[in-house]
Amino acid sequence: MTIKQVAVLGGGVIGAGWVARLIENGHDVAVFDPAEGAERRLHESLANADAAYAKLFTAPRRAKGQVRMAPSVADACRDADLIVEAVPERLDIKHRVYAEAESTARPDVLIASSTSGIKPTDLQGPLQHPERLLVVHPFNPVYLLPVVEIVGGQQTSEDAIQRAMDFYPTLGMKPVRVRKEIEAFVADRLLESLWREALWLIKDGICTTQELDDIVRYGFGLRWAQLGVFDTYRVAGGEAGMRHFMAQFGPCLKWPWTKLMDVPEFDDALVDLIAGQSDAQSGHIPIRQLERIRDDNLVAIQKALQATNWGAGELLARHERALAQDAPEPDWTQPLPTFRVRVPAHWLDYNGHMTESRYLEAFALGTDGFMRMIGLDAEAIAAGHSLFTAETHIRHLDEVSRDQDIAITTQVVEAAVKKVHLWHEMREGTRLLATSEHLLIHMDLNTRASAEPPPAVRARLDHVAEAHTKLPQPDGLGRHVGQRRH
Amino acid sequence: MTIKQVAVLGGGVIGAGWVARLIENGHDVAVFDPAEGAERRLHESLANADAAYAKLFTAPRRAKGQVRMAPSVADACRDADLIVEAVPERLDIKHRVYAEAESTARPDVLIASSTSGIKPTDLQGPLQHPERLLVVHPFNPVYLLPVVEIVGGQQTSEDAIQRAMDFYPTLGMKPVRVRKEIEAFVADRLLESLWREALWLIKDGICTTQELDDIVRYGFGLRWAQLGVFDTYRVAGGEAGMRHFMAQFGPCLKWPWTKLMDVPEFDDALVDLIAGQSDAQSGHIPIRQLERIRDDNLVAIQKALQATNWGAGELLARHERALAQDAPEPDWTQPLPTFRVRVPAHWLDYNGHMTESRYLEAFALGTDGFMRMIGLDAEAIAAGHSLFTAETHIRHLDEVSRDQDIAITTQVVEAAVKKVHLWHEMREGTRLLATSEHLLIHMDLNTRASAEPPPAVRARLDHVAEAHTKLPQPDGLGRHVGQRRH
């Protein structure tokens, strides 16, 4: 069953994050949220998410799905191929919502609860079709963090689990199936244990919230972002391996190295202490700005891991390859729209504008877009066909800053035998920011020698080169550095 | 007191990491480690660390300090300005080592223990000069993770703490002072609590080590790498702030959301289960390779955060500015050595070589190096003086791959009025990889208009431009894209 229409029940932080991921990947979404101002808040959240995606995806983005506010749960679920529940964490509310959803939903449609702790068996009790309910637990911000925990209850069918495991990767996500249901599943168990210890450390005056955060983000947070817990310790154990590490640190379990045999009193004094320290730490940064900082860093870290082809970055690369396959056929008679991106924070430099090497990165991504259009896609590259740049000339004509949208168009100057001569123009709106001229050579990646492109690529190259002979010659073509204007 | 000579007692994973950080920052180190093969293992670790630094630092590196193996603790400590203790975590061993250290060390020299859990008060008990002992707890890999916990005991002097807080930033580190001493300090309390919960999750069959690691590294690990724990929740709390977040999640403390009121039996069955799962997860990757992957990712993530100017990356940027100030005066009569780096994993592309935009990044860092040499350093830029690139021509002459060392030399073609015309050459050894030609314009960053450089910069520019008139004209100067060779 193909999922096209999705009902999202609850439009809070988590629900809105789901809507963002769904429409970004081309799904139409009906949202039910009866709260005052829900629609306005939803669209603010969607704008935030769109800003992040515009920076995260350097591959062509899908045509966005539509969002509509539904007047009721029943209405939202009537034509839904998937129901995402993100209502408050109270069993009675959730049961009421499920009953109304089942009054109109097709009986085979999955109901995916975003609960962060309630067991699916407890959720599915009163359902008419309990086999279709499961937990799909995401993390904030849902539009940027890829993991979801997939948890089935006693009555959840294997088919429902499998459909979820197949669907969420199409949203660029990483579903991890939890083997047995327990309250809070895996992630929130880990988070809760550390959170309890953190509360003790603050309450006992060992450190402040700022100091604790610094210890995490300048320390083990950098390890966990890429390796997780066990692989980090595996490396620390060295050649002797995990068994050695365990032998060394096993005895700590007997030591008084946590206060976790007890829970701190959650009284006003503790809340005041922590809220006060947190204000001192980050109160000077408005929350919306802190959110943007977080998102900019999540984009930068995932792009860094994409470059090392690891973890969340490797997943992003795979999702971008899937996006690229969905890109529509261009109008070959015009300069080709080969790349667009919103300038992310990590593309700026000390001059407060996009740094010069990111101009070339954008142009090179334009070349990649052109390569995909002529059939030199990931598959062709894996088979050993690629273009190498031999020579480049760039004119930087205007500045561009963060959060501005840039787009590249590409004109073929010449494409003969093994050579491709390209002309890119970069614009922000109608403003010309830069041009670049490239001489590329078709290569055999196995011999690392120049080679004729495969026939299908040749045919497309000839087609576009012929079409582009009718375009005017670009202004600035053939310039050398420092040349005076005619 | 300036620290020049350092004694490192214990050359294991932690001790070797300290040696790496110390020599990288110009300190001479005497290492005592009586274990069989200690010197060989130390130099293997130093080679690893050097490989990471060669990729991490895009600023000029300091002249490395010397390492020697000392025949005894007493010998290592005789001329030391700082004593770093990284011997096994047994109080009797540490006390024996301190006694021998004090037999030769000057009485005011700090003794910094790397212990990850023992209280400094317990460590300093029998010392002749207990006021100089403190804990400086680093994290693996010490050469790449910046944080250290600074913990004083009952007898530690405020002066000793202050000297440590002043010294460790000069190594590019982030010292966080722990306010009260407790076993395991802050980080290992947090780690231990999560570790205990993780052991339960594996033992109870809720997930495997692989699944748990995926949930961390595709999820909250990406948040903690930049914001830590409390700031992450602060953002999640939204406009309503930390108090709202606390109110919402406070009640969880009463829920059965962790097993932390109990500790799992640490028996052979648990060790076998975890070691077996860990082997299935990552046993196919040799440990040395996993270490390189971890280091490559740590470099990439910290460089990404340097680009967003946040957390560990902002710290790295500050350290690089300090390194740049230490760079020696160049020989102005020759092409200037303006940049060198070892090609990091995140600079490669799908063709298996350094991607074209990183060529320009390297050349642009060469331009930055040149700017520093003529006085356009961070301070001058902050005052509003900078160079903007107007036009660039690059020839890609040869491929270069990861872990190869590249170096850039820079020749001034012309420097008149507001214009600077530069020629860069990039080499791996003697192999010419690429050339680039740039026209740069001196700018006033406040008006965003071209402007004459300040007099001191003008004088240096004239000096180097004059000196470089005696150099031969570069081969390829003034080329346009696709031009035939003469």
C-alpha cells in the first residue's frame, strides 16, 4: 500500500515536526489540533523546518505536499493512508482519539503513536483493529533528527511493524525496532537515567547547568554523535576488545559512582535552582535563536558526517540519492537549473558572507546536478564513469549571506569527445552573484585515465550541447584573471 | 611560572594522549612507563595523534616539543614544570608515584592526576606539598576531546587551581572546574548512570548494543555534541522556558522509567552477551580502523562547529588564532609557505579523491595565511580591514587522496593601490597538484566598499611585492579556461 495522504493528530512541537517531514517528502497532510492558535503555530514550525531543509538538502527537493487543518479527528482520518498520533501523553485522551479515528479510517491503516513512554499494549487495548497500532517514537526536532523507535504491542501485527520499517526510511529516517515493549523504550530510559543523575549533581552543588552542559558538549557528546555508547567503549578498550573494557569497568558497578539508588526530591527549590541556572546560562539568547543555532549545528554536523560517509550523514547521503532520482526532466533548451540551496551558517566566514570556497562547492554541486541530468548519476559513477574538473575560472560579483537562497543555472559551451566545457551562473533571486567556467574531462575511474563517455551519456550531451548552441554566449566567457573589460 | 618541561607518568592510552597534546603545543615531555613495549606503543599513539592534528589544524602548527623516556619517576620529575600522573587507578600505586615525584620535583610544581574517579583529598593525603595536587580529568581520545574536569581536594590551594585553569586553554582545552569533590566527578557520574541503564537494556533483551548505539548516534547524541543536556531541554521547552519543561517532565521521576534503583548482576553471562553483540556490531572493523573513523569524525564535527562558531568549534577557532600568532617570520624573497594540511576524510568525494571545492578551500586558507603575514590578522579584520576575492582561476593538475600532506606556496604577482594579484601552487611533496591565480581587492568591512589598506599592511605588501619581482613568472599565469598550451 502506497502512503500518500497522512493524518497528523496533534499539532504541537512533535506533531508539527512530523508534518514538516511528511510534506517535505511529498505527502499531503490533514492536521487536527483544536487548540487556540494551532494553525498559526503549525505554520511557524513549518517555516522553521523549511529553513533547515533548504540548508540540509544539497540534492533536489521533492515537490512539497499540501497541509490542511481538519475540523475533526474523524475528518482528518477519512482518506488517510497513515495516522500519526501526537496528542498529550494521557491514556484517556489517546483512547478517545483512536476511537474517533477508527470511526472513519480504513481498517488497515497504520496508527503510529508518537508517545515517548506509554506501552503500545496499553494504547491498543480498546481498538477495533488493534493489530495496526504501534509506537513510532521520534526525537525533537523531528524534522532534523533521523531516529525513530518502532515498538509493537501484544496485538500489533508483524505486517504493521514491517510496513513501518519500510516507510520511515523514505522520509530519510532511521527506524530502530525495539525488541520488547517496556515503558519509555530505549532512548528515554537512557535519557531518564542521565537526567536523574544530572538533577543530583545540580542539587548537591557539584556543578551548574552550564558546567554540566560544557562537560557534555566539549566531551563525550562529540563521541556519542558518531559512535554511540558501546562502540565508543569498544574503541577505548583497544586491541583487547570489549571483553577487556568490561572487565576493567565492571567493578565500578559496586562503587558509589552514581546516586541512582535514590531519586532527588522534585520540589520548588530544585526547580528554582535549575531554572535559575539555566537562565543564567542561556537566558540571554532568545529561544527562537537558540532553536536556529541548534538547527544550524545539526545541519553542519550531519553534513560533516555526510562528508565522512558515516552514521547520520551516510543516511542523509542515501536519502539525497533517492531525492535525486525523483527530480523532474529539465527544459533542455534553456540554461539548466542544476542546484539550489539556502546559505547555511557553516558556509560563512570572518567577513560575514559566504566564503569563497563555498562558491565553488555550490558550482561543483551544480556540475553534479548536470551530471545526473546527462545520466552520470550515482549508479554510473559506481560503474566507473565520471567527470573530473581540469580547469576553473570564477568571478565573484556580489556578496551573499546566511539564509539567502541561491540557485545555479548551467549552460553547455561545448561537449566534444572527452571534454565538457560548462558555464554556471549563481543568482540570489535575479541578482547575479558569481559565474564559473569549467573544463571537465570524462574519466574512467578504474584506469584513472580520460575516456569517451558511455553512449547514453554521449547522446544526452550531444542533445543539450546542440540545444545550447542557440543560447547567447555568456558575458565573461574565456576571461583570464585581471583582464580588463572590453 | 611558565610551563616548558612536563613529566608524564604512565604512557597508556591517557598518558600518551597527554604527551601528544603537550608536544603539539611545544612542550618537552619526559615520560615514565616501566611496562614492556611502552616506548613503541607511545610512539604509535603519537603517530595517530599527529595524523589527527595534521587534519584538525588549518592554522600553522607550533614547533613540536621533544619526547624522551625517563628511567624513573624521580628522573622524569627533576626538571618538570608540571607533573601529569596517568598511572593505574589504585591509590597505593598513585601514592608511591607521588612520593618518588616529590623526591626530585620543585615544591611548587603542580601534580595533575588524570584519575577518572578518586577524590583528590584521598590522593593528596600523604604528600609533602599536598596543596599542589589536583585532578585534571581528560577524556579519550585526549588529543582530540577538549574538555578537562578540574577538581581540587581539601588541601589544594586556590593558586594551584588557578594555574591549571590558565594553563589548559593554551593546549586548546576547555577546563571546567568542579565545585565540590565527589567520586567520579561530573562526567563519569553521568556516564555511569547511563551505562548502568544500558546494561539493563541489553541484559533484559530490549535491544542489542548495535540498536542502542544507533538510537544514540542518530538521535540525542547529535544534540548533546553541541548543546549538552540542559540547553537541549531548554530549547525543547520552547518559549515557556526551563520551568515549563521541568514541570512537564518532573513527574517522570516517580514513574518506573529506569531500572536504576537496582544494578544488574555483572556475571559472565552479561559479559558474554555484550561482548558477543559488540563483536557482531563492529567486529568486522579492526580496532585501529575504528579509531581512525572516530578521529576522522571528531575532526569533521569540530571543523563543522568551527564553521558555525559554536562550542568545541569556537574553542578550536580561538586556539588556531593563538597558533597563528606563534608562526615564525617567513623568508620574503621566496614564494611564501602559506598553508599546509593533511587531507582529511571529509575533504574527499565520490571519485575517491580531494573534491574540487576543497582545492579552493586550501587555496583560500593560503590566502588567509598570506593575509596574516602582511598584517591582515584576526585583529585587523575585527577592525574592518580585509581582502575579498574578485576573480579566481584554478588548474587541477593531479589527484590527491586522504591522509596525504599538501602544502601551498604563494607568490605576489602585483600589489598596487587596492588590488592584490596572487599566485598559489599546491604540492604533495614535490608533486604539483594544482595552481590558482587570484585577484583580491582590499575592502573596508564597515562600508563594504573597496579601500586602501592601512599603512603597515601597505608597507609589507610593497616589501613582498618588490621581493617577488625577482622570482620567475609562474607557468600558467593569465590562462583562460580551455586555452591551448603555447
